[in-house]
Amino acid sequence: MEATKRARIMIVEDDDDARYALRVRLRASGYDPVTAPNALYAMRLAQRESVDLVVLDLGLPDVDGIGLLRELHGEPSLANVPVVVVTARDAATAAVAAHEAGAFAFLQKPVETQVLKETISRALFFRRVGALRGGVLPPAERPAPLGAGQ
Amino acid sequence: MATTSPIPHRGPSSSPTDLEALAPLLLRTIGTPPAPTVAAGTRTKVLLVEDNSADARLIEIALPRTEFEVVHVTSLAAATRRLELGRVDVVLLDLSLPDGEGAETIAWTLAAAPGTPVVVLTGLANDDVAVQAVRVGVQDYLVKDQVDSELLPRTIRYAIERERLTAELDALRRHQLETKNQLLSHVSHELRTPLNAVYQFVMLLIDEIGGPLTTDQREYLEITRRNVTQLRAMIGDLLDATRLEAGTLAVEPVATDLGMIAAETMQALAAEAQVQGVRLVTDLEPRLTHVRADALRLRQVLTNLLHNAIKFTPSGGEVVVAAARDPEAPDFIRTRVTDTGPGIAAEALPQIFKRFQQGAAGGASRKGLGLGLYICRELVQRQGGRIWVESVLGQGTTFTFTLPAWTAPPEETPIV
């Protein structure tokens, strides 16, 4: 994990229990998780605190997750923050939409812990070395949209 | 409602058997407006397709003008033109026309007038033709000799009513199917959320994030995990089957590396095979061409077939995944999953791809919804291939499916 400061990860997930489980999981993995149950709260949190990465559940009650993804990227403090999208939705269409909206990666629920950890540490690595443009990898380095789901 | 009738001009009637009944027709042919008591448009509009003018006249006589408005044409071509102009309530169709004969006439008319009841008129009491006609969707048939002013109107009324009921039933059935699919889709989604939470917390415990576990605790949690995983797979199948039925499952075929998907799938199922004591073997043609498939869906098909094969193969047996160009259709790649399990009885084979069919093979464990092979078949077909099964009791089972070989347009390169 990070030798100096623990990376702060914002979890945006509407289901209380799923959010709780993910928070416990990420803390155990050495991260500093903060949580938001909806898009509005997520935007406020992002403006108040510095966040290194967002894990975003696409099935949010107040706005479309893809819309929130666009808004998050429009926020100056979050412009280069990678967003890992997690969803139980139909994979193909959601993955394409997420990528077009600038998601760093797209994972289908239920996400295996190992896959989530690898994706997060990869995203944080790219962020640290300054390889992200607007939160995403330049096209040449992007993984295939469906690769990470299984 | 147009009052101009395309009834061709005909000469004086040769043998008017019933002048009184003939009167309305005569009046119409000389252009008298409809009877004032009946508003135009409320009468039943009958398209009479009949080239024999004497027969046509008899039919028109049998239809009271107060209730029926007859539009008479003498050929299929004219009938088609008339149907394009607008709806009629019923088509009375003679089976031998200058431009159509028998079954062909019926098929043509049914296609030209969807949703409009068709009543067939035959010259003789030929039951074969009549039965055939009704089977393909004609509402009724009449033998011309027997047509009278009581039978014909009644037949038409019933035909219209039956057609209406059929359409109503059809709409109702479609609506119910839609409602059922929506319900299933919604329920599946709602079931997933708590199940995911259960899974996540079980995994937190298994990973000892909640503290160290005793051997027993670990075993109990592993059993919980296995059952949750199985339940999750069943809900996934239910959702997929629902989407396949509703046609809303996204299948997007692109250039896909079948060999790689096969290797990944086998790796994913390696642990399962090991527990079962089954050997997994691959037999892929060297330099196998890419296929045109949706990687996710191809993986799903292979996973289902392999999972079944492993499940039904006794310890010490083997499961072989082979892929090669289809010897019978060189534009396709053929993939086979062969096991050394108990085989499937011949009488069970035709049922095997149907929904909710549990494998009739020997063996005790019958878990699952019986949707796996149905999903496989639908997914393979949606990717342009076909799937079949061969099995002999006691000698194992082979599932074979084909997928189109990828022929790359010059500017495109395979992406998966």
C-alpha cells in the first residue's frame, strides 16, 4: 500500500449494506474510504475533501450514474481523479456508456475482491505518475471495456 | 366512405332466380346512394374476390345491403390494390382466380390483409383444401352451392367476431408476456442487491477481516459462500432468460479469440473440475481463426457447457474442449465439449434445450433452474451459430456449437 499517506477513496453507492461492506473492505486493504449514498452528497463531499479515486455504483436513486460521472469530471478538484464504475446492469451497454463518459474502469457486480483491489491500485498508480488525462488513460493504454468484468 | 364501387360493369343478368333479392344489386350498379336508414360506414365492408360473375352475383344477392357493402374485384392483383387503399372488414376469397390458385391464393391474401378475416369460397366440397385453409389462418370456408342469404351473413359475422377475439387474445397474451418479463426482470434485480450484500459480508469473514476464524467457522462460511454463489447464478440465469425472451439481451458480436476465451473459461472452472476429480483437456486447432462473437456471451456459453460436463462426469473422467473449422461449413468454427459422463437417454435429447428441463442423465444432483442450455442455445443462435447434442447412454455426451469465423474487413483488426 501507500508508504506515505493512505489514498482516499470515495464510495458512491445507494445500498447501505453494500456501501458498508465496501468501506470495511477498502479500509482493510489499507485505503481511507469515505462514503456517499447519492450523487448530491458525493458532489458536496468531493468539493470539501480531496479524493484520490471514486468507486461509483451506477444504480443511484437521484441521478443517472453516468450523469454523475460527467459531473464529477467537470469538478476542478476531481478533474484527474480516476472513477471505477461498478454496476449490476447489463454489461455491454453500460460498459460502453461508462467508457464514453470517462470511467477509468468498468466492473460488473458482484466484483471479486482481487479484481477490485488490482483495478484500484492500477488506477492510483497511473494517477501518481500523472498518466491520466481527465481521469482516464490516454486511449492507447485503456483496457478493453469488457475485460475486467469476469 | 367512398360510394364509388369498383364493381365492374356487367351485362343484364342471365338468369335472375330471385328478382327481389337481386334488386339491391341492380340499384347499386346504377349508382343509387346507400339506403338512408343506414349511415355510410357502419355497414360491413366485404371485399369479394371472385372472377366468376354469376357466382359473384349470387353472393351479392345473399348479402343484405342494409348490413353489407360489397366491393367486388376479379383478381388477386385487384384485391391487393383495393386492400392498399384501406381496410375492409372481411375478405371473401374464391380459390381459383386468373392470377392465383389454391393455397397460394390464400397465403397471398392473408399476407396482404393482416388482421382482416378471410373466408374462402370453394367450388366443391373439398375438405382437404378447406381444412388446410383454416389451419393457415383462414377464418372459415364455404362451398358455393350451399351459400344462401342466411348462411353467408352469419358466416361473415362469425368470421369477423372470431378474428376480433383472436386479435384481442393475442394482444392480451403479448401484454401478459411483457408484464411477466418486467416482473421477472425487476424481481431478479431486487433479489440481487441483498444477495450481493450477503456475499460481500461472507467474504469479509472468510478473508478474516472480522477476525481470525476457526477451521469449523471457515468450513461453514465456505458452504454459505458456495450456496450464495449458486443462488446468484440462478438469478443471473433467470434474468438472462427473461431478457432473451423479451429480446432485450445485448449480444454484440465482434472479432473474438475463441482459443483465449476457452482457455480463460477452463481456468475459471479448473478448481471445480479438480474437486470433482475430472480432467480438463483442450484440443484446439493450431492457428484457430477468430470468431464473430460477443466475448461475454461466448464465455457464458462455454461456462455453462463446461459446468454441466464437469458436474455430470464421475471422478476419474475427463472433459474435452475441442475447436476447429467446421468441416461441413467452412465459414464457421465448430466447438465441442465432450464428457465421459453417463450420457443422456435418446428420448430426453429433443427436450434438452427447452426451458426448465432438468438433465435426464443419470446422477443425483439436480440443482439449478434448468435454464442453462436454453440460454446457451439462444445465445449461440443470436451470434449466428447453432448448437446440438449427441449422446449415447453410458458413453458420455458431446455438445457442439458453431460460430461464424471472423473474416476481417481490410481496415479492421481483431480487438479481443
